[in-house]
Amino acid sequence: MAGSLRFELKEFDATGLDGTYKNLGSALSAPAREVEIFNTSDVEVYVSTDGATNIMRIPATDKIKVVAYQKHNALNEARFVFDSGTQLTVTQVTGAGASGDIIAHIYT
């Protein structure tokens, strides 16, 4: 249905954290209007979109929500948080593998 809101779920088991960036699910299949990332693990994590630059830091057992408020302008351009094809990655701030999960709810 045109214009309808779609959802994507991305998950990563935090026991796999080893100091390198790991994919948080698959790449986005559509531009994201809203991204909510839950860190249910017992370690603080960084989130990246290029596997090198930390763009978010999420404390253990916390969450972060990023929303793109759509503005209508003369060109009627939509505003998005992340483009289609963006691959979210995660790594721990310090320490070794952890228990819990990192979960992203993507609203496209």
C-alpha cells in the first residue's frame, strides 16, 4: 500500500561482541523515518553506519530513539534518518562479549 508505514526488525546477540563492529541484522531495505535501538545487554555499545565512526553510544540496558520529522518544502522532499541500504553495526565500548541482545526497530 503506497504511503503506508512499514517495519523492519534487526537483531544481534551480544555474546558475539568481540571488539570489532558486527552487523545489526541486514541492511535497511527502505529509507528509515524512525529508528529505535534497544540495548538489553550488560555492556555499553557504540552504533555505526560505516563500521568505523561511532554515531551513537547506548548504555547497558537502555535505548535510544532517532526520529526524522518530515518537513514539506517546495520540492516536497522527504527527510529520513538513514537511507535505504544503510548497514547498522555495533561494538562494545569496553569489555568482552556480553549477555543480552541489541535490537533495532526500524520504521520506514
